[in-house]
Amino acid sequence: MTKSVLMATTAMIFSASGALAQAPSASTTSAPASSAQTPAQTGAVGPVVQADTSQQGVLVFSPDFFSDQRPNTALDMVSRIPGFSVQDGDGSRGFEGAVGNILINGSRPASKNDTGSNAISRILVAQVERIELIRGGAPGIDMQGYSVVVNVITKSTASTEQILTTEGAFFEGGDDRYFGRYQFTRRDGDRVWGFTLADGVAINDSNGVGRVIRRDANGVVTRDEGYRDDNNGGGQAIRLNYADAFMGGKIDLTARYGLNDYSQYSLQDGPGILRDSRYAEDGTSGEIGAVFTRPMGTGLTSETRFIREWNDFENASTFVTTTNGVVGPLQRFASQGNASETILRSLLRWERSSSLTLEAGGEVAYNMLEIEQELTDGGAVIPLPSDQIKVEETRGEVFGRGTWHIRPNLTLEGGVRLEASTISQSGDADREESFFFAKPRLQLTWTPMPQNQVRFRFERELGQLDFGDFAAGADLEDEQLFGGNVDLVPEERWISELTYERRFLGDGIVSIGYRHDEIIGVIDRLPLPNNLSAVGNIGDGTLDQLAVNVVLPMDWSGFSGGEFRFRNTWNDTSVIDPTTRQERPISGVRPSQPAFTIAQDITSWRINWAVTYLESLRQFNYGPDQISGFTGSDYFEANIEWKPTPTWSIRGQVNVWNDFQVERTVFANRSSARPIAFTELRPTDPRTFWQIRVRKTF
């Protein structure tokens, strides 16, 4: 099975600690960019979080609020905001809607890949003036489609900041990994410059040792073999950042260059048999980004953004069977190619008053993927549809939106984006198609009484295509061949969402949200001739989602500094299968993944700890020839962090997964009945692994 199916939770880590994966949701200067009244102008706040009196959708956290946790960086602080979950965006093409929910002084970083969490990890606590939790919108703030964002406000005092992080991951029965990062930042008034050197690794917490058990349609065991897998790799990168006053405004610049490599193997063995599956990839990537903001008059600000990203890659997967010492024919699927994205975006923001902000702008983008692929079996080339292809997209978008604080407790955000694009293909397939979409958005935020908020959102979203789906593919271990789909078009969603949030006991929170999506042109697996399959649009579908987030402080019970957290998203999806014509779930969506956490800050010992338990999770893909996926349960993550001084932090973590199983049901043919050819279970005992992180700030 390919690495994309195997990895239940895989992270490329650049000296950041491992984090428990969350279920996917279907959802400087000393002042922010706004020239209107900001939360800071309403008066200082103490350790207890307070709402801005003029905008009840904004909560202001002073550094004192986090004193018990003894944070080192702004990321440490943001991670401890009750009820807030850091999201760095999905990285899809374009800028609008593809970036995260973290801002710094009212703006996002200059590049999509210099994520908000990366940017605030470079800011030491001493440079943080306050943190604003903005729910439903605020003057001068670009929400980028999020209902809730965080705005980190920094000080303008001169300083030199250095952060050195070293980390090790130690696997039971596997290879140990070591990685780290050094960050340097110099601040002097408006001028801020720095660099980051990073050496990262890839970690897969589902690797381990197990068995592969295959049964025929009558339940008779036809294969019972041992199994083991592991992976290695990572990357090195350098990033430069510079910001300063420029031409009456401010310019932010960033540049990055990186090298990466990755390898993975899986072995199945039994009496006289060895099945060897391997994958390896290496490549380079780079990016440059620039943002220029400038006041144009009273309440009027312009922002122009340029982003250029590129990468090249070369990879190969192989599969070979050795029977009684005789090596069979080698199957090999190799790819090489390059991709790029160029974005130019500009907007005008008019803060007409403290209660009304209007924005208008546009974005143009060019995206490209050029790829060459070859499948061989015993040296003989096997042609696949679209195995030599170049895909290009030119896209333009204009937008207008406004945020209106109708009353201090009622905010309306609305707007529309008009998008036109052309996708062309050349190589094995010559095709060009143009699209036009109108994407309206409406969000209403109501705070009927202090600590209570209701948010309603109605929006049309357009999914971003993965250019790799236009090209061929292969899963040699599972004997699947994929053709490229030249007819792929973007998926559309009409989204209705209602969320209620209640805050209590200082930093306690209960949030309940319901979301319904009407999906047009669901992107999933569909059949192609010659027993191939591809990613394509299989028809219309729906998503119903219930999201619950609970944070309960436990001081009232005598558990001083303690906290109980629960988070889960229940997803119910439906679409008509293109092969069976029967209703089924949409591939790749986890129905549920409940997480329970107990945490405590022990101030006198300078320690904080947390234990998280995942009761269960599952994720399946539905193809014309097989249903495959994984289930897991009883996943534990425990961590403890000791901060002996304000500049030293030592953190330990252990991850234990007691039950993980990959499952496959393979069908004999593609008739509507789809008789079962065989079922395959691969129960695995994932390797327990420990992580130690040492961080020093200067």
C-alpha cells in the first residue's frame, strides 16, 4: 500500500514537537494595520481575559494571562488560548482561503508556506504586547473565511532574539531521529530581519510490526505472512525574512530554499516468500514573497502581495516478489517533474468608521505541473493514460466584502468573489476548459450576553484541484493502476453553518457547531476503461457535521491548575457510487475522532503536563475495484514540560498506539453486485516512540 494510505498521522517536523493529529474539518509595529479604534485602545487588561467593550466579538489576552504556563514564544501563548485551534491553511492554490487563522499585527506572513505558526514561533514572549481572539470580524482584519482568528500584537522595542531547538525521536524497535532549528531575529523600530536554519525529519506514528491475513470469498485463509514497515527522510531549509518602512508604508519580504528526501519500505514474509515494496523521493523547493502595505488616506489602506513558489521532484516505487529464492520480475513506477505557482494580489481596505470596513481587490495566478511517468514490469514498459502531461491554470478573481458592526453585540460580514479560470493540458492529452464561478459569503455574529456568542455562516466554496490527479499513478503493492483524468473539474460546496459558544470560569469554553454542505461534483474515485481508475467528479453529495469543543477548568474540584478538554467532529457524508449506483460515504472523511485530554500547570514546580486519549478513528477510500482504509483505537499521547528558567525549556513526550489495522476488500469484477474476490487485514502494533525537545532562547 502506498505511503499516502499508510500514514494515519505523518508529520514533517522542523524542530517542532510531535502533535496529535486532529480530524479534518469539512470547516512590525506596535499596532495592527487598522487605523480605527482597536482593542488595545479600550484599556489594559489583567491576567483574566476581557472582552473589548466596543466589540464584544474580540477577546484580549495580556501576557499575564499565560504566566502560569511560562511560555517562551508567541506560539506557546497562542496554543494555550482556550477553545482556539491553530490552522495553517490547506496550502491550496491561490491566496484567498488557502492561508491560516493567525495574524501578526493585523497581517499574514508574506508567503503561504511561511505559515502563521512558523512566524509566531520566532517571536519571544517579551516582544508580545497582547493577543486578540477575533470572533466574527473586526475593523482592519482580513478573516480569510475563518469564523475565528488570532491577532498577535508585538512591541516595537529594539531587541535581538535567538531560539535554538534540538529534538530527538526514539522508536521502539526502529531508527532514532535527531533534528533541530535555529532562529535569529533582530528588531529595531520598524525594521525587522532574521533567518531560520532548519533540519527536519519525517515521522510516521503508524509504522510497526504485524501480519497480513488474506481470506477468499468463502473465508478461507489464503495468505498469512509477517509484515513490517518503516520510513526515513526529512529535509534542510533556510528562510530569510525582512520588514521595514518603505515608500510611506511597510514592506515584508521572505525567501526560502529547501532540500528534501524521503524513503519508505514495507516487507511481507512467509514460508518461502518475500514481498518487498519500496518508495523513494527527493527534490528541491523554493519561494519568494513580498507584501507592501501603505496608508492611502484617512481610513484607507492598500495591500499588494506577490508570491512565487516552485519545486522539482523525482521519485520511484518498486515491488518485487521472491519465491523460494527465485526473484520475480521487478515492477517499477517512476516520476519526475516540476511545479510552480505565481500569485499577484492587491486590495484596498476602507475603514469608513469604527463600525464599518469595506474591502475590494483582485488576484491573478498562474499554476503549472509538468510530469513524466513510466511504469515497467520486468523491464517492459506499460503505457498508462496521461503518463506524460503538462497542466497549466490561469486564474483571475475580483472580490468585494464588508464588515459592519450593526451594534456592539451584532456583526455582519458579507461579500462576493467572482472567479474565472482556464485549465489547459498538453502532452498525452490536449484539452482546454474555462470556468466561471460566483462565490458569495455571509456571516452573522451575535453576542446576546457576555461570554455567549452565536455565529451563522452561509457560503459557496470552490474546491482546489490537485494537478497530480490529471496524471497517471500506480499502487504496486496493492496491484492498482490509475489513469489521469482529463475531465476533472472543481468541486463546489454550498455551506450552511451555525455555531454556539459559551465561555465560563475564566478560560472554560463549550462550543457546538453544526454544518451542512451541499456538494456539487464530488471528487472521488471513478472507473476508467481497461480496469483502470482515476480521481474524478462522481456526482452530487452531502456532508453533515457536528463539532464539539469543551474546555473545563478543574480548580473548583481541588485539581489546582488542572483542565479537562474534549474535542470531536462527527461527519456524515453521502454520495452515489459510480460503480454500484448505491449510496455510500465520501472517501477520505473520518466519521469521528474523539479526543480526551487531562492537563495541569504546576506553577511551583515550573511544570505543565498533559495526557490525551483517542478512543477510535477510521478512514476509508471507496474505489471501483476495492474499499481500503484503516481503523485505530486506544491512542495515547503524554507530555511533560519543565521550564527551569525563563530561557530554558525541556519537554518529553511519549506516543502509544495499541490498535491499528489496515483493511482491504477487493472485488472480483465491477458489476453492480461486485462479488468479493478476497479480504485482507493487516493488524499492526505501531512502534511506541518518545520525543525529547530542548529549547534555549537568548
